[in-house]
Amino acid sequence: MTTCQRMTSSSKRLSPSEHDVDLRSASVTTTVPRFEELAAPSHWRTVDFISDLHLQASEPATVDAFTRYLTHGSADALFILGDLFEVWVGDDAMAEPGCFEAQGCAALQAAAQRMPVYFMHGNRDFLAGQGFAQHCGITLLDDPTVLTFAGQRYLLSHGDLLCIDDVDYQRFRVQARSSAWQHQFLSQPLATRRAQARGIRQESEARKQSGASYADVDHTAAIAWLHAADAHTLVHGHTHKPATHTLAPGLQRVVLSDWDAAALPPRLETLRLSAAGLERVKLAPTYQPS
Ligand SMILES: [Mn+2]
């Protein structure tokens, strides 16, 4: 069972029929999805990529680090490639005073006044909708998207769709992308949705404690995506295994770090794109528990 991975991504623009999983046979292919295209304006000198912050009430140090990063960050644009929030149970959640969603949104709102902020869904926050985006002043981004920057094409994804070995998860992903599933979930009272999310989180923690392994990005599928996108570099998160992999001559996969300000040493990192290419930038932990 892969419950923790099942709060999965949803782009309402893709219907299950366009997905690469056949529910009847559970066969998973490497069908390449459609790409959104985004051309960076020429005045962008630096672009930051982050993902997998998993903001939640029980991790105030990471919430604080995110707020500080947005306050002091110097990039010309920010791309959040999924799982900014540990869970998103509906856009109405951010209206609850003092909740972690409200804190995260306030930080995003302030940052969006200074630079464009793009948000791609992860498998945890796939229910973040247009209400959230409009409230924060940010732009939702399809998964995957090709970003053209300084004449190069970068393929951006959360990464869960490429973990094709986890068939149970991919099946759930198709289901959770459907408007019927989302309507049913969102029609429940907020407190019920929060309780369900807590239950899922507990199962997820139990699975992590048990040492269960998770599927990783499939290299054949990643290469197929890159060829189809006419791109040389795939940037993704989700797996929490930051590394740069050469997939084939001239093709690479760059994996973003997750964030945990309370870990020793802290994991606080952005991937910065400039005309010189991609560079990992460690962020200084500044949070002092009171
Ligand atoms: Mn994820």
C-alpha cells in the first residue's frame, strides 16, 4: 500500500482518458503528456526552483524558513514544483485564522508583489485551486511545463507521474484527478476533510517508519519526455533524493531537495537557474525556537 503517495497531483485540464494508466489492465506505459510552454521574459536573470517543503503546523521552523526565503530572496521569478503544502484540503482552508495554510499564503502573497510566482501541483497539494492562486496572486502551472530560458528548454514536473512502477499510486492519481472524486471530497465539511488528511498522514508516517521503499522516477519515461519536449534537462522534486543524473549523453535529470529546517543539518535549498546554468543554493537557517 502506498497511502502516503496517494494524495496525488491533479490538473483539472487533463482528463483520466489522457492519462497513461489503463485502469482495467493497470498497465502503465510511457505515453508522453502534453506540455505547457512558458518563455521566460528576457529581463529574468535568475529563476529559483523549489519543491517539497511540506509546510505543516507541526513544522514551524520550515514555515518560518520559507517566509524568510520569500522575504529575502533575490530571484526574478519563483517556480514551486509541487508539495509546497503537506496537504491541501480545499481553498476554504486558508481562511481559518492562524492556520499553516494562511501563513504560507501570506508569504506567497507578499512575494508575488515583488516577482512572478508559479505553482505546480504536487501529490499532496493537488487540490489547491484557482481560489488559492488568485488569493495569493500567483499562477498555476501545468505538470509538465517546458520553460525556455536563455535559449535552453527546461522540462519541469513534480515527478510523481514519472514514478510509473508504483501502479497503485498511478491508479489513485487518475481517480483523484477526476472532477467526480474532487467534487465528492470537497463537498464534505472542512473539519471532516482535515480529519481525513490527518488519518492519511498517520498512515504515511507509519509507512515511513516501516522502512518501505518508494518508486523512483523511471529513466526510460524521463528520456521519452525529454525527447518529446525537445529539452535537455528535466527538473523535478517529489522523490526527496536531490541529485543530478545523466540519463543519456546530453540529457539530465536534476532532482530538487525537500525542505526540513529542523533536520540536522537543515535541508533548505533552492535550485537557481541563470545564464550560467543550474546551481544549488543552500539557504542559511535563521529560525530560533522561542
Ligand atoms: Mn510529492
